[in-house]
Amino acid sequence: EPRHVEVQVFADTHGNIIHLGERDCSVQRRHQKVIEESPCPIMTEDLRAKMGAAAVNAAKSIDYVGAGTIEFLLDKSGAFYFLEMNTRLQVEHPVTEMVTGLDLVAMQIRVAEGATLPLTQAQVQLQGSAIEVRLYAEDPAKGFLPCTGHIEYFTPHKGEGVRFDTGVESGQDISPFYDPMIAKLITYGDTRTTARLKMVEALRETSLFGLTTNRDFLIACMENENFAAGDFSTAFIAEVFGDSATPTPITPRDIAALAVRHFQFDNARAVSAALAIPKGLLNFTTGEVLTTPYRLEIGSNVLNDVLNDVFNLQVSTRAPHIYQVAVGEDVYEIHTPSPNSTPRDDVRQTLHIDNQAIITHALLVGDILYASIEGRTITCSNLLSRVRVYEEAGDGRTILAPMHGRVVSVAAQVGAQVAEGECLAIVEAMKMQHEIIAQASGKVAEVLVVADAQVGAGDLMIKLEEDS
């Protein structure tokens, strides 16, 4: 399979035209670019000169002015073939900015104003290496289907050589009406390896909770040995991951870390709640050790009607920041930052599990814990704390939306009698339609949704009352 390589060209109104090197855009799925980098890992000076000259000649042949992108397919022999020309800057233009030190947007504006290009071809210098990934709201495990939902928390990682291009913030929704790209993340280093490792770190250190994304998949791509070696083509994703990317199995250590983070948030809620619990008595017991049971349901979305893994475990408090967690037959001692240590970030926290430092990011929203353990995204819920919620809706007469989506149709009407198993409404999410079925017979008391309305996971849709 070939590589997909493109060349950035610039031409002004005075007849000057240059190229700014190449970008390798071979890592793609369904012809949609996922990872882009500059320079191409297998590029030689001779090949760059030939490909650059071909791009410049193509632009000259149509008297082109402005920023343009000439795309080629490059085979293993070094032969390249014209694919298309895009008469604009591309999404991946930041990697060219990184390695050339030029502001391409500013150049494009100046050229449009009639200015001369600020440099000649001989002055174009490529230094270092830059990689860009497209962070999408999509589910790689389900064929990369786009996802919608609410962004509960988004804090991009900051660091030298790290650039986030995004207009999305915490509290916003990813709707089905626009492209699901959340951000472009670009990293730069003196070498490709440095840029790649910075990308892994930036992805792992970015907190992004509330909906399914391709963040874990991007990390897997970055850490793949063939990608690290620069040995890949446009078939990379299909060859390595197939039609979908299966998440790495969760480990007992991950579960133990989740339990401790959940326990911390539970304690924080107890302290801040309007309860007569003096802080000094929190976790107090007359016994030798205070043990708290957890029953964690873990899955990509614990609100969906899908079979998730459930784990029973116990968290024991040894000291204000030392815990022992039993996950089946596995027992872990976990040290958290001292309560007196500074600074302290409630979302990001380094846990020491059996003397190994584990970086975690976590956020408890309602009864859902969103977490990232060493860059692995995990969502879970403590079924023991959800018992009351399910008791309220457990009679089957309180109908909640099982996921974020669009209401396609509503069959239920106030005052109508419905039977168990009857379809009350249809919700569309991720290009799939889900029937909302009555779990008990009864009379429709309230209908709180209409067709084409958007619902969030757990939103009240319909209420039934018992048969009289």
C-alpha cells in the first residue's frame, strides 16, 4: 500500500512560488486523516526536491495564488503520483508551521493583500519534527462511529512543544450536527521520537470526561512499534486494528485505583454535604480497620443497556492517605498524596500502588466516575450507591433516556393505557435507533419529550402510573 504525502505551496501575486516541505498523512481510516506529521519519516533530500518541484509546477500551471496543498501517493520504490490539489490551508497545517517557524495563516492574509512572500525557496529550512492527531468524539470499538454527549470536563495538557487547537470547553455538548472533532493536538521535538513521546504524554495528561473519544486509540497508534519506526502506509489502521480498535482489558490494579478515587470523591461529598458529620469523625470506626464495600460496574457507558463487567471489592483505610484494596484474591496497598501536600489537584492525582507511581485523572459526576488510569479511559459506577436510584425507577414506570441522543418518535400519549413490552418512543444515537420499551403496564401520566428533541443520558422521558 502507498503512503499519502502532501506538499504545502505558497504563491504571491508577483509570480513568486515556493514549497514548504511535505507532510505525511498516511495514518487514516475511510480516507479520513487521523495522524499527520512533518517531515515524512522516509523522505530523502532528493525525493523532497523532486516532489516539491512537482507541486510548484502544478501550482504554476494554473497561475495559482495563495496557500495550496498538492497531494501525492508515494510507493515503496520512491515513485509518486498526483492525487489532488486543495486550494486552501489544510487541517494539518500546524505541523508545517512547527517545522518551518512560519505563521501560514498570516502569510495567506498578507498574500491576499498583495504582499510579496517573506522568503525564497532557498531560505526555507525544516527543523525538528512535528506530529498532529485529531481528537474525535467517536467510539473506535464500534467501528469509529461518531458520538454525541456532554463534555463534563476538558483540560488540555500544557507543556513545551505542545499545542492544542480547539474551540471546545468543559460544559459544552458535542451535537450530531457538526464534525465530531474536539481538538487538534500538535507536538514538536528536535527528533521524531521526541515529538512522538511528547504526544503520548500530552494525550495521557489531558483530562477529557463525559463522552467516548478516540484518545486511547491515538495513544495505541503512537506506541505501535511500526509507527514508532516510521514503517507504515495508508493501510496502517486496517492492518493493525482492523475495523475497530478493541480496548485493552482492564486489570485488577486499574480497578483498585478506580476504587480509591471513588472513595476519595465519596468522602469529599460527605464532608461538603449538609450532614452532621464532623470532619474528624469521617472514616472513624471503633473496630481495627474501616472497610467500605464497592460493586463497580465498568464499561464504555454504564448508562447504556449493555452488559458491562462488574467487580466486587473492598477499600480499607489504613491512614488518611493509605488504603488497602482487595479485588478478589488480589490485594493492593495504595498511597495517595498527603492531605497536607501542595499543590493538590482533585482531578489529577498520582497514586503509589505497591511502590509504583500511577498517574490518574478522575471526576465523579452524579453516580458516574470518569477516569483515566495511565492514559486508559475507564467509566464506572458503584452499583451499591445506585440502588436508591433504581429503586425509584425500578417499578418500570419511570422511563429514563438510556443514552444521549435524538428523539425520533414518541408513541406514548398522556392518558393512554400501555402494556408491558410496548414501544413508547425511539431514540437515535450514534446512527442507531433504540426502542424505549415499557417495563410494566400502566397509564401514561406524563410525556416530557417530543420528536426531534435532544435528550441526555438519564433524562426523564415518560412517567406511568399504576393500573387503577
